[in-house]
Amino acid sequence: MAPDDLPLEPLEGFHRSDFVRFDPEESYRDRGELIGDGRCGGKAKGLAFARAAVEASTLRDRVAFPAFSFSVTTEPFFDFVEMNRLDWLYDDPSGADLDRLAADLQVPAGLEWDLMRILERAGGLPLAVRSSSLLEDSLSLSFAGKYETCFVASGTPDQRGLEELKLSMKRVWLSLFNPSARAYRAKHRMGDRMEAMGVLVQPVVGRRRQDLYYPEISGTVFSRVFRRPTPRVRKEDGVMRICFGLGTRTVERGNARVFYLTNPNLRPEGNNPEQVAESSQVDFDYIDLAKRAFLTGSLNHLFLPTILRHHRNAGHFIEKYHDGMLLSTMSESDGPARPIFTFHALPTRFRDMFDLVRRLMGLMEARMGCPVDMEFTYDTEDGIMHLLQMRPLASYDEMAQVRIPPLEGRTVILKGNRMVSNGELTQVPYLVYVDAEAYMSHWDPPRAAAAVGEMNQHLNGQRYILAGPGRWGSTNPTLGVPVSYAQICNCSCLVELSLPSYGMSPDLSYGTHFFLDMDSDGILYLPVFEGQDGNCFNRQWFASSPFETGSHPAVRLYQGPFDVHMDGDGEIGLITLSPPLANRGGII
């Protein structure tokens, strides 16, 4: 059997210890891309391990890597902390203004020569400056999204390019001290001084289209699916999440397309044209070379002048939505039709991409001896896949099947029947709820997120359920409350409410940093779609039960206790009042 035809299950003879013992410094040193005498960190190690695996397989002619990947080890980070006298940051729980701080700090003088060497290799191409911390190669924790990735819009070997690269380096180094990273480490009993930051500097993989620079398709792929929308998807099937343009949208809670690799036509959001349109990507990220800036563009504005002109296969991943129908890009309509990225024809027109992802996933999981998480780009015209990142996928230990108890005498507060995984909690003392009407009428999303964070801190050490409209942690506050990890890290169960009247809906696509956090933290998740069969949002209970109000009027604290029962096999998840209180018809 060829190495790249391996099944998803790890083969005998390959073990996690192969990755643990792997020496990435030697790999970067051999290519002249090692800077400093420290350690490379997790992202750099994972990429070097992936390169070695691909080069030893028959995929070596089909999977490419960035033209260079400079690994800046942890040594310059320690020098940076020492020369700027930043030791106080380890003991400052309040959280400094890290972006503001970065502008005023110095980098080690000896590092500037190496940074100019990187810029000379880049020759003006945009650069991605990625974190590569020591803990990012963890086999049990994800650390996904906890640290910075910065872009240098034009990697020119001049003073301006050098200053932009230096600022990006400082921002990545300082991200070790950001509140979400600190909260994640604290929750998992890791001190701040156990961590150190390396950096990985690569050219952004993509093409220039006029002054816009971006890859056609960016994606993340996971060799295991720990949270599934239906029992028809097996844990071993693997899942891919893709977007058009730079890959920032594949890991955030925005709209992107999900493909379950053994059932690529299954859409977790549903196949109704309206559902497809609501969940499809419209905006995309790119680098404007003329403005030397990372920008977001709208398909509505760039469809004719840029996309159709520069993407020969645009009709295979773009459709128009009009009056409840999905139309081809060439179709005429009797009214305005808006283009959306549906990626509808990819499974049939570009089977090679799916085949290549499956084979690469099998190869990497077998070599690692554990599930893997990868980031890549793909161009439909030349069929080349670039592997940008590979790391262990933090595993999720799913509970045994849960038996839903009899509901007689219980007050059901919330119930859902999609994306249900097995899990159970009893006698949970608190429930924090964000009321959609108050959230919209008292429009101040950062303040609402801060109020949730205050509740989260107040309940530290207590179990609580967190429920609210739309997508928790979205960067777009119209889709949901824009909380950070640090503001919700203590919750035990998270509920996302789909409220069509407010235009808010959960994002059911496994693969975002958000879901990886829940996996490693063991947080139960339940989406509830108001008005749909098998779902319940008990508005009367929320309106009539006593609560305390947080520092934003939308944030409410209810006392229980509550029970959570989630049967993944039966696709039923519900939250009820615990029986003794339910029988008395109220809460304390």
C-alpha cells in the first residue's frame, strides 16, 4: 500500500512518540531557515514534521509548501522580554494594552539582520507572521487561536518593510500575555512561565489579481469529527471547512462551507436555498498590495470587476440567490440577485481536491499516530495544494450514550435535535442568559460581551449554563455576542439560539477555534432552532422566572439547579429544571 493511500486509522509501527521525539531545529537549520539557538515551537515543529512525511511519500509531487518558512526560535523572545524589562507582564492579571505596548518596544539588535534576510527572500510578497509557542504542539490541548497571526502586506527589503515585520514580530511575542491565552493556560493548570513564544514567518500563498493578493481557496481539515450534526457522520470520516480568499474565515465563526469528507453533499445548515444563502460566505479577506493593507471585500462589489475576470472556475463555487432560488452565475433573473460562495460544484468538478485531502489526512494521521488538524490552500486552475500548517488535533473524550429521563413533572427550558453529542450534567446551579431583544435594543456589543465576562468571573469555580442568540464568539456582533474565550471559559454547557426574527443563527460547522476550545475543555454544546420540530425555547419560563441583571440589560443570571441531558445517538438534547424544583413549579 502506498504511503498516501493509508486508511484514517493509525497503522501499527507509528506512534505519537515519533512526533514527540522529532527534532525540528535540524530541519530548519539544514534549509538555512533557523533563527536563534532556542526551540522552534509547535507550529514550526508540526510543519517540519509534515514536510518530512510528504517528501517520503508519493504525494511529494502533489502537495507543496510555502517557498520558505523561517523559524524564529524562543531565544529572541527571551532576549526581547529581558531587554525591554517586561517581566512584570507575567504578574499582571489585569491585561495590558498589548497592541499599544508593541509599538514602543525594541527588538534585539542582532535580529534585524535576520529579518532583512527574510524580506530579501520575500522579494515584496506579503508575509504571514505566525505564533509558534512551545505549548502549541500539545497532544491534549488545542491552543488554537490563542495567539496572534499577523500579516505584512508587502515584504519589501527596505526600512518600511523592516518596521512592519518588526511590529508583527512584537505583536506575536506579546500575544503570549493576552487574556484568552492566560485564561486557557490557567484553566488547564499551566503557568504563564511554562510558555515561550517562537515565530514562523512564511510568504502568504496566493496569486496577484490586479492589486489584490489572496489564495483562491483556503481550508482547514480535521481527521476526526468529534462533534457531528448527525449519526450518519462517523467520528473517523474527517471534515473540511473552506472559504474563498485568505483563510481567516475558516477558523472564525463567520460563514464558510463545511464538507464531511465521506458525505460531501451533507450541509449541516440544511439544503433549503434560503438556509444555504443565509449561511454562505459573501465577504472575503485579501491583501491590497497598492495600499499595503489587509482588507475585507464584498462579493457583491467585486463579482464582475475581479472575480469573474480572474477566476475561470468561478461558476463552480459561486451561485446567485434570488426569490428563494439558487441560480447559476450565467442565469438571468427578473430582479436583483446576490452572488454567494456556495462551493456547490466542488465535490463533482474537483474530486481531485477531495481525494488529495483524504490521502493527505490519512498519511499525516498515520505518521503522527493521532488525529491531526491541517491548514491548506488550493487553486482550482492548477490543482496545487499548499500545506501551511499541521498539528495534533486535541482529542475529545465523548461520554457513553445518555438516556433521556422521563419528562413527566419536569419543566423543559431548552431542547434541540442537531449537533448533539453525548453528555450529561445534573444539579447545575446557575444559568446565564443573553436576551436577544435587549441585546439589539441596547446596542453595545462590547459592553454586552464584557457583562458576560463579569458573570463568568463571578461564577468561577461554579458550574453554569450559558445561553444566548446566534453565534457565541463571532467577530460580527450582528451574528452573536462577540465574546472572547476568557469571557466564557468557566461555563459547563453552551446553548446557541436560532432566532429568525433577529437574523441570528448558530454556526454548526465543526472546525473553528471555538469548537476546538469546547473539545479540549469538555464543554457541552446545544443549538436550539426556535419554531422547528424537535426544538423548544421556553420563552415563558425566561420571562416569568426571577433573575439578576448584569452590567448590560441583556445579561441575566438565573438560579437553578438545572439538568442537561444530551443523547447524540438519538439526536435529542434538553435542559430542564432539576426534578425537586420542577415538581414545586419554580426556582429559588
